[in-house]
Amino acid sequence: MSARRHVGVAKRSGDLDAERGARAAVDAAKRGLGERGPVWWTDGAPDYNRKLAASTPYADWYAALPKD
């Protein structure tokens, strides 16, 4: 989060070089956490990201959730 804060500080000050550096630090952190770059999981399980829960194997679970 430190790098993200530095992005905001650099943007507010208009310092493009500092912003580039801060964004590079954010990218390095995300890559280190596995959020960017090549996938690290290879279990072969289907990816249900960006799918409606109702159209996945989780449909029954989703239907049982309380409705607000």
C-alpha cells in the first residue's frame, strides 16, 4: 500500500517521474504477490471468474444466500 500512496502523492504534486517510479513499485509488488505475470496455478480446474454464480457449479449455494 505504500507504493499506492506514493502514486497518489506524485499525481497530486504533478511529478511525472515520481509517478512512474511509484507505479513501477506497485507493479513489482503485485508481481511479487502473484497478482500479475504468468499464472502460478496449474491444477486444471475451470476458471469461474467473470461468470454469473447462477451459471456455475455454485448455483445452489448462490440461490440459498439471503436476499436483501
